[in-house]
Amino acid sequence: MTIDQRLAELGITLPQAAAPVAAYVPTVEVGGLLHVSGQISFAEDGSLMKGRLGDDVDLDAGMAAARRCGIMLLAQIKAALGSLDRVERIVKLGVFVNSTTDFTDHPKVANGASELMVEVFGEAGKHARAAVGVAALPLGVAVEVDAVVAIKA
């Protein structure tokens, strides 16, 4: 089964890869690795998923925002590689959570993106990860996720 078939089975439609909003490129391929710039939380309708965990965004909404970041990561990976079947392994995700100082469920929020990678790639979707809280994120979004991906030779 191809990854596109797996996405269809999961009911996931990839959006168009988002254009950079500042002075960077979406991806850089070097040494067999694809480094994917941070992707912010866009809802399915294209609107921004804004807010702060521990304040006006609850845990479920935070996990959903992280999942949407993961879907945009997949769109960026496909745009860069031409096919998600070229992914050998998701190596690492970095998850940034816009949160209050007393919010401590960053790992649970990050699971929204992490679980998506396993759903899509199976064992190859299991990865190392960092999940951190930050005082603010671009455009006021709730979550941002970046990735390092090993590419099949």
C-alpha cells in the first residue's frame, strides 16, 4: 500500500504546502535528511488555530492543532520529495506549544502530531521528540511543529 492510499484510508486530504511567511525555505535536504521548517496550526478550512494552552485552548483542541501541524508537515514533505513513499523514517519532531507558565501537558499536546506519524508510516513513523512550552508563536497560533525526516536512497 502506498502512503497516498494510506492517507485516503485514514480520510486525510493534504492541503497545499504553505508558503513561508518570513526569510526561510520550507525544507532543506542534506545528507539523506529532509529538515522541515516549523509548520503552524491551520484548521481544515485554512483558518489559523489560535490561542494559548492553559488559557483559552483546552487539551483536546491543542492535540487537534498539533495533528493539523503534522498534516501540513506531510504536505511539505510531499512537495519536497514528490512522494511520501520516499520517507524512510520520521527521525524527530520538535513541538512548540503556546502555553501559560503553569501548563504542563506539552507531551500530550505533542501526541497529536506524533500519533499521526505512526498512523501514516507505521513503525517508520516512530520518532524522537521535543515538546516545549513557549510564551508566543507566530500569528498567535496554538502549536508549531518542525521535523527531521530520513529519505530513502
